Amino acid sequence: MKILLFTCALFLSLNSYAGSLVCSGVVESVAYHGNNQLMVKLSSMNTPVFFCNPETTWTVAGADGRSMGPETCKSLFAIFLSARATKEPISKLHFDGDNVPTSCNGFQSWQKVFVRYVNY
């Protein structure tokens, strides 16, 4: 019984990140961080996350080799700025990566994610 409980606890701790998550809501924050990274936070999220760098190709572990170039980064930033200004909700924002939690309110501070899809 003890081995079974230990195995279950180990399995749950290894799977604390989903790797993929869809969030929605109003853009509450769009930010630039001094290390050339851009951040976004939706109303359903507990903290902003880094989503790209407008100067270089963006990759994160666990995003299945996907990457975002600087021009796409700038376009995505413009989408988030527009959504922030109009207060129109983002209906689907797909996050990928090893640091993606199992729920939109489970992000840790300063996490880096890959944005795979945005529907605004």
C-alpha cells in the first residue's frame, strides 16, 4: 500500500504541468520587461507571462519545436494592445510549454510560454 501511495504521489508531481492550456478573458495587462521580453495577462490568469521577444526568435521547452519570429511577436503584441484598448475579450489563447500549468490561474511569476493560437 505504501508503495502504491508513493507511486501515485510521484506520478502526480511529475504531471503538475499540462504542457498545453487554453485561456480566455479580457486583456488586463500588456507589458515590456527590460530583458526584451513581452508579457500578457488575461482576466482569467493569476499573473502575467512572458510570450515573446521582439528582437529574436522565441522558443520554450515543451512547445514541440515551435518558434515565434520577431515580426510575429510584434503582430501578437499589437493584437493584445488592441484587445486591451477595446476591452474586447480574447475568446481563445492557446499556451504551450513545460511551464504551462493545468489551469489559467496556476501560472508562476516570470514564466515563459509559447502562444500557439489567439482568437480575438
